[in-house]
Amino acid sequence: MRIIKSLIASLFLLQPAYADVVEVPLLSDGTVNLDAVMSTLNFAFPIHSDGSLPTDFTGEMLGEKFSGRVIDVDSKQGFTLAIDAPTHSEHGNFLIAVLATDIICLRSGSSPGPVLWKDTRKRAGTIWEVSTSCASATD
């Protein structure tokens, strides 16, 4: 009886690992269906009373929740995002990184820089880390 209970418990614990991966919807020409993505997108960044920039964010895209944080901030080299969106495809995680970079940079009065997905992406469990940056408003 203990073995059966253990098996049932492990099935519930492992269930997220077998969940369907949410793919980014594409148009017939292979580009992202931005209307479908943006209509489901919600981002939440905390607003600090001292005016400091937030390091954590949460949100939902295509009906699935995600979270993230800014790590390894270097004013000359940019920063690294750690995105935890286990039910999104790699393409979905990339889109979250691009949108988070846009919001972070615009809130700091800068223009978004490139998200270096191809060159810097690393996966650790359900978390994707990627380097990105902001550019000065005149770049």
C-alpha cells in the first residue's frame, strides 16, 4: 500500500515535467502572431518608493504564468535575465526576455538593446538565463 501511495504522490510531483509545452503562435509566413501574443500578455513589475529599478517581475503569456529577475547587472555590459517559464517553449522564453528588456530599459529612460539569445542563453532546470542590455536614448 505504501508503494502505491508513493507512486501516486510522485506522479503528482512529476506532472509539470510532462505538461504540454506552449508554443508561440505563428502566422502563415512564419512570423510571430503578435496580436495573439500581446492580447494574452500581462507583466507586473514592482514600483519601489525610492525610485530604484525592480529586479523581479511576474506575468502571464498565452495563458501560462512566468516569473523572472534581473541578475548580474553591469552598467557597461548590460544585465542578465533569469526567466522561469517552464510551460513555454524556448521561443516563448525568448519573447519574454525581449519584452522584459523593453520594459526595463524604457522604465530607466533608455532604449532597449539586443537580447543575445543565440550567444548567451543557458538553461538550468526550468530557468533560462540570457544577457541583454539597454542603449542610451540617442543610440
